[in-house]
Amino acid sequence: MEKLIKNLDKFQIPYKKSGDDFIIKVGRKQEIIVFSSGENKISISDRFCKFNSLSGFRRISLKKAIIHQSTVISIFWILLLFVTILLDLEQEILSVSTLIFVPILIILCFAATFYHIRIENVKQTIIRWLEE
């Protein structure tokens, strides 16, 4: 872990140390947690900071944020489709809902890909530093 501290200080990467755990800031919206999970075992996990567009008001990992956003968007879309069927407005509302929800899903995919690539790059850098 001393190698990690040395490299974080060297590259001026902001971090907090809490016992054996390190919380490393990745941009303004993500953190990586590096912690010791037994003898000679180090675990690395990620989470979003609070008040993020993907995670909302909770601190959750990227995987959970993607699942949460996809579920919420799907539920709203299904509810809208049920309302259109019940009110017999199928054609108008269906096209409007498609124009609304498809771009939202595309933006979600782009954002998730961006955050995933960034967090994996930082994780690989940390692993390389710890193996030196």
C-alpha cells in the first residue's frame, strides 16, 4: 500500500485514508475504494458520489446505477404504454414515448460506457502500481 500512497502523491491524485482503506477521487462524480481484505489481498471497488445524474442521491456502484436507471426507465415506459392502451391513444402517445425514451436510453448507454472505461482505466493503473 505504500507504493500506492507514493504514486498518488506523485501524480497529485486526491485521496482519503481511513484505516486501511483508501478512497480515491476519479473526477468529480466517481470514487474508487481500495481496501485490504485479509492477508496479502487487496480489493478494489467503485462508487458514484452523491447527487450524480446516474446514481441520484445514493452512493452506489456503476453496475447498480445502470440497473437502477434501466429499471426506472423501463417501468415508466411500460406504464405509459398501459395508459395509452386504456385511453385508446395508442398511435400518438406511442410515437411520442418512443421519441422520449429511446434517446434517454441511448444517453444512458453512452454515459455508462464513458464511466465504465474511465473507472477501469484507473483500476488497472492502481493494480499496476500495487504490483511494482
